[in-house]
Amino acid sequence: MARLWQELEQKSQEQRSKEQNPVAWRAQLFAALQHWQFWAIAGILLLLTLGLCWYLRKRRFRIRVELVCTCKTEQLVGDMLCFIHHEEEEQRRNLGPSLLQTVCTGSYLDVQKTACRFHQLVKACWLVLPHSRRWRLTMLPCDRSCKFKMARAEEEIIIEIMLGVQQGDSDIFMSSQASEALFTPSTTWTLSCAVAEAKFFERMARRAPDGSFHLRCLQLCARILVGTCFSEYTLKTVVMHLLNTTPLSGWHRTRFLLRLDDIMRYLRHCLEEKRLDHFFFGNEKIPEVVLPPALQRAEPFNLFQHLAQDPDAQAQAMREFTDMQDRLTRMLLCNPGEMPERNFRIRVELVCTCKTEQLVGDMLCFIHHEEEEQRRNLGPSLLQTVCTGSYLDVQKTACRFHQLVKACWLVLPHSRRWRLTMLPCDRSCKFKMARAEEEIIIEIMLGVQQGDSDIFMSSQASEALFTPSTTWTLSCAVAEAKFFERMARRAPDGSFHLRCLQLCARILVGTCFSEYTLKTVVMHLLNTTPLSGWHRTRFLLRLDDIMRYLRHCLEEKRLDHFFFGNEKIPEVVLPPALQRAEPFNLFQHLAQDPDAQAQAMREFTDITMEGWSPSEENIIYRVLVSLIPPYGHAFLPELCSPGEMPERNFRIRVELVCTCKTEQLVGDMLCFIHHEEEEQRRNLGPSLLQTVCTGSYLDVQKTACRFHQLVKACWLVLPHSRRWRLTMLPCDRSCKFKMARAEEEIIIEIMLGVQQGDSDIFMSSQASEALFTPSTTWTLSCAVAEAKFFEQMARRAPDGSFHLRCLQLCARILVGTCFSEYTLKTVVMHLLNTTPLSGWHRTRFLLRLDDIMRYLRRCLEEKRLDHFFFGNEKIPEVVLPPALQRAEPFNLFQHLAQDPDAQAQAMREFTDMQDRLTRMLANDN
């Protein structure tokens, strides 16, 4: 090339003396073009130019700014001037300078100038914003974006505003973000798929089932990338590829390890192949994400192209990947030196049984016989079936147990009456047995006993984010059962410690407190409080003790495990190491994290307010919503037990009704019976039978769940949502939620009901008094009839009437007794119906209270309290079904007539209740 240019220079010097003319120059150029070196150099330069243009077209852009004539627009807008056809000075006076003069370099939009301009605008606008009074703004240096920090007191927020220009109407932008190159020119805008990625993950989140863990996988893996050559975008691309090819049901938290393993395997495969395709280049099958046509048709772009070109970089990446895998393993696996010892691995060893063979006969030794001979006689050893390496694998063992249950089920006599369904569970054997409308779910946990103690190493997952399949966790379940069994034997009749535990467990749902935390508190109190103090008459005192103890532990950030280091537990056998161990603090995480402790204190305050406290301020507003069958459906009530007296439990059969005649009047409404199912779905959606029914019967839980979803969906468009914060509360048979603002809270429970004809009696979603209420059972509710009765009494009663205050006062002293609020309400309704309303004036308050207690005592002695509405035909303004009016009076105290012990217990509790009322009134006086 140097020789070529020397020859060209010599020829040019020879021509300098001559008059330069285009003909001579063309001759000289023609002579130069005859050299082959020229064409070789030109070819190389052309290839480099084409490659650079292709790369820039793929990943980098320059944005050219052009002035457009706006003369026609001026006539409409008024004083806007055209940048092309007006003088520059005149434009400056009216519009200011154009972008070409402010944020462009040449005719191209400059990233740094645009970011600087945006920086100035943020500073100028900040002073007029209301936030400027509470927050302090600090602009941070950044060439290609606008970055600033907002601070107040001990709180800081850093915000970075990236700039971008949209490609047409697509979700792809040309952004101000710097490229991965060593230097990015200020006029270069890089391709950004951030919006497309956000839309992709948003769609996956909508479609994913509850408990999906794909974002948690991404966060966890991102933590182990720090300090490696892998970018977060590499990992994000791997996860997006897997999400697009793996069913979303496979991303449940129960399959967390499998998906983590998939991510690492996929990344290793890409490293070995030196290829990882960009997720959006050439990908036409991404629903809801709009890509430019050029990007859809583009060849897949390899993010690992540099590894294919540089073997040393690929070797380095493989080494860092191995280190990253080790780091992930150390993060997830249990620490062998952990104290106390709560996680174990169980090593399986083969033992010589040659001496035993002589006694047993045809049993072969796994060590001293050939493997093939063993298989014929014994089958494979545990090391080959349920172990990973030499350690017992929880998942393989559970899977083996799962297969054995399925195989044995067919020969059991229960298989004729029950239908078996195996349920998915990685670390246990879980199955459902069903017949008719009865269902039983059984979960078999596996465990290995520690010596002869009551402590086991169980298959239950630990509280950690991830439990490896070879890890068995410490379980004290047998020891706890023996402890509570001993307490139950020693406790006097009427002991209520287990009922306390059940009640508190219900109010812990949705909080950071586990059931085991509560169980530990109760065990500590049971071990230190005399068992006579756990009688049902002292129910409130013991509940208060539980809450006080828990509050004390939260404040001290310490709750000792009940069995670690506890040598004084009779009848419970603990391993010597556990007896000698240091007490293990269950609240260790609170001591290490002040924010977690503050959150726990807030949640503790919530459960004490919403749970067991009988104070008048904690009111739950219950509303009964009447369900009306929608178009094309009919509700047909049926007794759960035909011939049952009284009729109190119902099932509601849902039938489809022919609406063909109605279609002619309504227009586009289709009949559920005489039209194709697919056509119905397009026009009406699925029928109730497909959404809120079990079989052909209306299901309470499914209906409540559907109502729950509707409330959440509608809340956002209500004006109250701007001032109140909505929290949905767990409830199987109703829709329960909390509305809060500042220090004010309202709890509302929506009960569902189906009206009986035109009467004031409903079949409601409220649970019955039985131990278990099937989800298709709707119980008789007289709530509307009672409300109308009390409303009528309130209208007729003179000023100063006190009957409702009597009811509230008595309800407070019922807590912890065998008497329900409905019992007391029935007594008051009977007295209101027989006593002149003038006698319920506040001046006769004590007389009426005495009447209520005397009436209740007489009913207890006679073991009879008639239901107010059954067989009662003399209730004005209340509409009862004819069957209810003609029914025999129903005895609410029937169980006392059948069980003398229950009646004696009720009399004792009545006496305690009277004493409590006397003390309450004496204190008030």
C-alpha cells in the first residue's frame, strides 16, 4: 500500500508543473485503478464499512433532527413561526432557538446535551413543587442521564431518568444508556428493550399461578453475579428464554430448585456453545409485545459473540461460572457448623449381613455378592433408588412412597368407597380421598428417629428460602404431641389451653408470626402456670397472658425454643446433645434487623386489635348480600338431610333454564341449554355451574372467593380508594376486608345469602355450629328477620329505651363461656315480645338485666330455650315462610337435655357469669 501511494505521489508531482485539468486527472486515476493492490484495499475497506453499518443498524443509532415547514400550522395556532421561512432573530423572540442549536451536534441529537438540558429543567422546576418543602434535592453527576438524590431526615431516594426515542409505535426505544463498548459517542443512542421486557414480565405475572417464583429466582441469581464477567442482562435473557418455553405452573415455589438448576444448566450450555441469542431479535412469538418489523425479521443476535472470537475470554467465563455455581451452593446449603443443629444430612452405608444370611436363608449381602445376583434376590439397594450420592434424598424418598401408596390403594377395602387423588408435593406424600361430597386430605411426612428420643429428622422443608433435597430438618412434633398429651391428662375438666391455641392461630394468618411461635409461647406458659388456671372460666386471663408474653418477647427480641437446653420436661425423651444445647432464640432475626422488629410490633398491634379483644371499639360490620340467580339459571333449595327437623341446613341446586323465548325479546342473549358451549362463552361467559358450583350445587367457598375478587377489582374505581387503604382478610365462607386511613380502621364482613321465597329468612354462607361445615352447605339465617324485629321495637319504644344496651353489656360477659351471643339475643327477643316496652326505660335498667339472667337460669334448669322464630306466628312486620311458622318450636338447649354433664357445666358457667356481671356493675358504680 505504501508503494502504491509513492507511485501516485510521483505521478502527481510530474503533473504539478502542467495545468491541472480534469482530463489529466482522470487519466492518472485510470492508471492507478490498474494496480491490484488498490482493489484489495478498497475491498477490505468496503467490508469493514458494511460490517460497521450492519452493527450500527442492529444495536446503535444516531437520531437526525430536521426542521419541518409549519407555515400551514401557523394559521391555526397563531403566533408560532416556521423555523424554515422566518428570520432567525424573529424566531428567537417568539420560539427560542431550535433543537439544532441547543441539544444537537451538527444535525444529530446529542445525548449529553439533552441530559444536561433535562438536568437544568429538573433544578428549575423543583422549587415550585410541594415536595421541595420536605425533601432536599442533590443533583448527581451523570453524562448520559439525569440523576438526582432526594433526602429527608434518614431517608434517601436516588432517581435516574433515562431518555429515549420510540421506534414508531413499538415497545423498542433508542435510549441514552451507554453501550457496552469502551467509548460511546455522544450522538449515539443505544437500542433499549426495557419497555418490551417490562411488558413481557408483567404478562407472565398476570398468567402465573399464586406462589410463582420466577422473579425471586432472577433476584437470587443476580446476587451471585456480582464480581463476574456476566451482566444482569445475560441472566435476564436466560430467564426470559426459559419462561417462554417452560409452563408457568413449573415456576411454583415448590419447584424452586428445579428452576434454579434449569437456569444454571441453560447458562452452561450457552457458554459451551458460545452462543446466547438475544430474546427479541428475530422472535415473532411474543404476545402483547410490539416489535418493529425489522427486529422481528432480523437474524438472532449472539450475546456471546465475543466468546466465540476469544478462546481466553471463554475459558475465563467457564471458570467464573464454576465459581458462581459454588457460591450459589454455599448460599443455599445448610452450614455444617450451624448451632443449634437443625438441619441434617443422612448418610446411607451398606452393612455386611453375611452372618445373618445363615439364619435368614436366601437374603444376600450387598457387599460380598455380585450386583446382578443381588438384584434377582433383593432388588437394588437404597443407594441406587432413593439416594443422591451416599445421602438419603427427601424428594426421591417421597416419590417412592407416593408410588407405594398408589400401588397399595387398589387392594385396600377403602378403594371401593373412596376415590384417591395424589396431590403434588416434593417433600412428602400428599393425597386426597373423596366420596360423594366428603373430602379428606392426608399428608404423610417422613422422618428418621434420633436414637431412642422423641426428636426426628423430618422431610418437612425448613424456613430457609431453599431446602436442598438431601437436607432433613429437625422436628419436635412427636415431643410436642407427648407434652400436650401429658398436659391434657393432668388438666382438670373444662381446661381450655388447646382452645386458646386454636383461637390465637386463626388471628395469625397473614402476619409474620408462625404457628410454631404461638405454640412455643403456650408451651412456656403451660410449663410455668398451674393447670387449674387454664379453666374456661379464666379464658380471658390466659389469652391476656399469651399476648403479654408475646409482646415481652418482641420487645426483648428473644423467644427461646422450648426443647433446646430444657432438661425439665417429664415423659419427653430428648437427645443428650439437645438437652445440653444453648437455648435457641426463635427471634434472632429480629435482633439482627430493626426494620423486621418494627414490622413485627405493628402486626402484633393489629392482631391484638382485630382478634380476641372483646372491647366495644373493635366492631366488625357484617352485611348480608342477597344472591339472585343470573340470566338462564335457577336456585332450587334442598335439605341436606331430608326429614331433618328443624330445617336448618340446605344445599342450593343450580339448574340451567331455557331462555329461548326470552332471546327474541332481549336480542343477543343466548340460551345455555340450546346453544353451543363455545358460542355461549363468547357472548355470556361460562355458566355458574362452571365457576362457583361443586357438581350441581352452589359452593359457598367458591362464591365467596369470586366475591373477594370482585371487591378487589372494583375498589380501584371507587372514590374511597383515594382516602382509604384496602386490606383483604382471609375468610373461607364470606368476603372480609379492612379499610384503614391514618389511625382509623373499619372491618367489614360481607355474608352471602339466598332468600327463601319472599320471606325474611335466608340460606346464608355463615358456618353452622357443627365441627365441620361442607362447602356446599348453606345454613338457615334469621338475621334480616331479627333486624326487622329490633327495628320495629326501636320505632315503638319510648325515648330513653335501653334494650340494645342491655344486649351489648351481656354480650361482653359471655366471652369464654359455652353460651353464644345468639342464646342471649333469643332471651332478649322473648322478653321484648312479652314485656311492655315502657318497662325497658334506662331508669329500669337493673330490673331488666335481672330479668334476662332469671330467664336464662330458668331455661337452663328446664333444659329448654325455644328458637324465637320457629313456630312463632305472632311477629308483626316480619315475613316468615309457612313451613317455619308451622314448625315445632326448636329447643336451642337440646344438647343440655341429652348430656347432664354439659348441663352441670353450663350452670357453673352461668354462676361465674353472674359474678362477673356483678363485679362489672359494682366497678361502674
